[in-house]
Amino acid sequence: MTRDLLNPVIAHPEKNGPGRAVPRGSCVPGRGAAAYFSLVELVLILTVLVALAAIVVPVIYKTSLHAKSVLCNKNLAQLGSWSSMYTKDSGGYLPAYEDGWIAPLAAMGKVKVDPNAPPTGYFQCPSQPFVGFNGQSAAATWRGSHFGINQHLASRLVAADGSPLALWAQVNRATIKDPAAKVLMGDASGGNYAGIPDRDPVIAGISRTGRSVAEAFPPQPTQPFPYHRHLGGTANFLMLDGHVEQKLTWPTITVGPGTYGYRTWHAEHAYPGSGHDLSEGSDE
């Protein structure tokens, strides 16, 4: 009896309403007892959760991709700063890609980089997964840097008689009149250009088919085109004046009449017979 008096439900059954005295140990909904859901309620809850996930997950994914692209921009900007330091010490000339540009720029930043190892630090683009392209292993595809230097401005290639070539040159940075419009570096399509082990990665404005930049899209980009690996199918470019742009398309150079892509990829010089005529005043 004493134990029953300690139980308010049994001691005062009238509080449960007429005819609703509850036996000892039973559950009363709404009075601290365990709640149970019907099948319909569970389905509704799951539907709401799925709908929320469908909204939130893409937002988180896009935010992550954007953050990677921002970090890529910062890394490119740092390489641009080091390239400026290098040209000040080299009489205004950029390093020739045939001799390697990664080690000289790394030396400017006092960092150690292995040009034959997977990219790290400022030479790495976080948007690029470590996967191989065009039958190469990942280790062979990505060596030294995820970025490439503009081979049209940073090449010591010359003709057999020593005269300049139409599409390649090692130019003096001080001679560039519109550095904000000139590409210096950008997202590359592999770190082992043309399968040559001692060549650092490059990007180029030449289209092998003349069909703009269709070859540069995933999943199998063609070297040496810039690689569209960022959100929205864009690629990041470091311009010669140090600012970084995100582009979906860009002018390409096709060997023939006109100045196709000239002001984006080339310096202020023309070659006889190359088809580049600065007097036209047009880039495309």
C-alpha cells in the first residue's frame, strides 16, 4: 500500500480522467513516456530529410570546389611573384621551359621542389585529382607542377640559322606593352609534356584542329592545352602583370592569315611569313 501511495498515477486515478486508471508500469503518452511513430510519420520524416540533403549537399560540394579554385588562384599568384623576382635577376627574361622553370622559381621562394615528383605547395592545384591521362600513370602525368608556363613567351627554340621562330620565343619582359593581356601561366594538362622527362609543363595557344579549345576539356585533355578543371568548366590563368583570371575560353593560335590569339599568347614581335600582322589591330 505504501508503495502504491508513492505512485501518483495509482494513488490519484481521478487525475487520469474517469475510467482511465492506469496500471503500474504502463506508459502514458505525453507524460514523459516513450513516443512511437507510425509508418506514415516515418515516411514523412525521411522525405523531409532526403529533400534537405538534395538541397544542402550540392551547395556544400560547390562551396568546396570554389574554395579549391580560390586556393589555386593564390598559388598561381605566388608563382607570378616569384617569376617577377626571377626576371629582375635575369635581365628581364623568363626561364626557358626547355631548361626547366620550376626549379628557378622555387629558388626565388626558397622552397625545395622535385620537378620529377608529384606537385606540392604552391606548384599544386587542389582541384586536380591525382589521376593519369592518355595512357600514362598518375606519377608520370603529374610531375613538378599542375601549372604550365606559356611556351610562346618562355622558349629558347630558334631556327637552324639562329633566327626566331614564328610561335616560340624567350622574350624580355620589359618589352611587353600589354602585360595584363598576356598569359604567363595556367592550369596545365599534365606535368610530363609530350612524354619528355626533362621538360617542365607548359601551356600553349595552338589548336591542333583549329576548333577553339575543345581538346582541353576532361576527362582526357590534350597537352599542351590549358585544362578546364574548375567549377563550370573553367581554367585559371596567371597574366604577365600578376593578376589571375578564370576563363572558359580564350583565343587560339592557328598558323595562317591574321593575328589569331597573338595578343593573348605572344609578345610584341612579328615574324616574316608567320601570318601575324600587328597592323590589323585585331586579336581574333
